[in-house]
Amino acid sequence: MEITPNEICFLNYINGLDHSDNLPDYWKYTYGINPDKVTKKLIDTGLLEFRINIEANISKLTVPQLKEVLKNNNLAVNGNKNDLIARIFENIDLSYLEDKFSTKRFCLTNNGKQMIQDYYLFIINQKENYNFKDEDILTIYQNFSDKDNVSKLIELFKFVIDNDLSTKNYSDLDLRSLQFYQFYLKIDKYTEALFYFIVNYKLKLFNFRTIGDTIYLDDVSYITFDSTFIDKLKNIISLSDASETDLRNIIFQEQITASLPFKYFSNDECLTILLDLLNGKDFNIKNYKINKPFQNNPNYIYYSTNNNDFSNGFETISIKVKNNSNNFIKNIIKTFKENFKK
């Protein structure tokens, strides 16, 4: 019986629970999981069982409850929660614990544990809301079967980013670079985290979005960097022990932003802005050298609030479309009006 990626995620989630009722609605509405049916399926396939699990029952007790168990058995109550749990299992008869804490729970079988280990990427994708496609995850499993799970996840990030660049689908680059930065931060790889933080910073400076075949070039004057961004920047630079030369090398050598269709700022200017942010200078994006879209570029149609806006390089939105832009905009307005009437 085939187990789907969503069912693997559910298997991981239900492990340790004492029932399958009243689970979060997202299992049904987002992942198409019927808890009762899928739970039975997982049990029938030998991945899950419902039994007394002393380890899980004891671990779910609060510290006061653990201390009460120890007091009742004339044992010391000092130490943290892990110390208390260890003392219980080392000194109290298992039959007493099974009688006292007899709640049955869903538990992974050995096959279930192996499945969780073998399909870790599906689980972390669901838990972290990475939104990777199942087919991309399967590609990584096929191409990197000999690597550990962390290495597979790194390869998955790289694969998705490379694929988006090759297909000129730039919509998720800023999100992916930020996710990759956060992932490396969690596993204490600070040099790699800094690299993707800088990539994310450059994408923020280039300030365009893509939706399908359309590229929206946002108003450059809207680019801002708040104190949270600067704090994160200083933190990752400190953790990675990066020098100004290291920052320059990343800005000039990284290839993720190199193939983008438009850049408001050169690499030199990206570095200047970054150093100014680090040095606490008052930030105004209009104080830097801004590249302007070519007014006669046939791939772009320009919109601005008045004729002077474009000449200054500000408050201009450039839209690259395959179909007629006027019809495109009229259709949006028409749809909005029709929905509003409803």
C-alpha cells in the first residue's frame, strides 16, 4: 500500500499523541488527510501502533508532576526535567510506571521510524512551510541518495534556486534566499548564512517582483531598511567574523542575482549602501547612483504619475508582459468591478 508524502508528514505528527480526534483542521483542508482513515492505514501497513508508551507518558509530565512521582518513591527531586526523568527510569520499577501511567499512545514502529528517517525532506518541508514541490524533493532523493538529510536539504535549496534562474522564474528568489539564510543559521554555518543574507539584501535593492510572465519593477523610492534588518546584518557578520573584503567578495562574486533582467544598483553601489547601513548613516535611497530602465526598451511599458517622475528615476513601475498591457489592466479593473457588485 503506497504512502503519500502528506501521509508521511501525518505519521510524524501523530507519533506520541493519545488520540486522533480534534486534530488541527489544516490536515483535512490543506493536506487532504482524513485522520481516522489515514491512522488505520498507517497501522495496517505496520508503520504505527497504539500502545502504552511509558517514555512518552513520563516525558509529557510537568516538572511538579515528575517531582511528585519521585517524592512518592522517596527519591531526590533536584535537577532539571531531564534529570528527573532519568532518575525515575533508573530507580522505579517499570511495572509500577505502567500501572500508574497507562495512557495508550500512537507510536512509531521500527518501520515507521525508518520511513521518517528516509523521507525527512517531506516532513521538514511541511513543518517549515518551505513549499517545495514533491517532484523536486523526489529528484533530490534520486540524485543524492548517498547523502545525509541535512546535505539533501541543502541540495534541494540549490536545485530549486538554480531551476528558477534557468527558467527565468524570479518570483521566489527573495523568499528562498531568506529561507536558506535562516536554515544555515539554525545549523551554525554562519559563513553560508551570511552569503544568502547578502543575496537577499541585493534582491531587496533590485526591487522587482515577477508574477507569471509579468515583471513588476517597483518604485525605487520605496526601498527601506529597518532596524531589524540592520541588527540581523550586524549579527551574522559578527557570527561569521566577516571582514569588509568578505562582504565585497560576496556582493561581486555571487551568481544568483547576476542573471536578473534589471538592477537598480551596480555592485559597487550595493557595497556602498551596505557599508553605510553598517556605519549608521542616515539612509535615503535617492542619495545613491540609480540605474534607470531604458525608456525605448520594447520589452517594457512604463507608467508614472507624471512626466518628471521617469526622468528622476523614481515612482516608476515597469511591467514586462507577453500580452497587451492595456487589455491586461482593463481586464483586472473589469473583474474587480464585477466582484464588487456581487
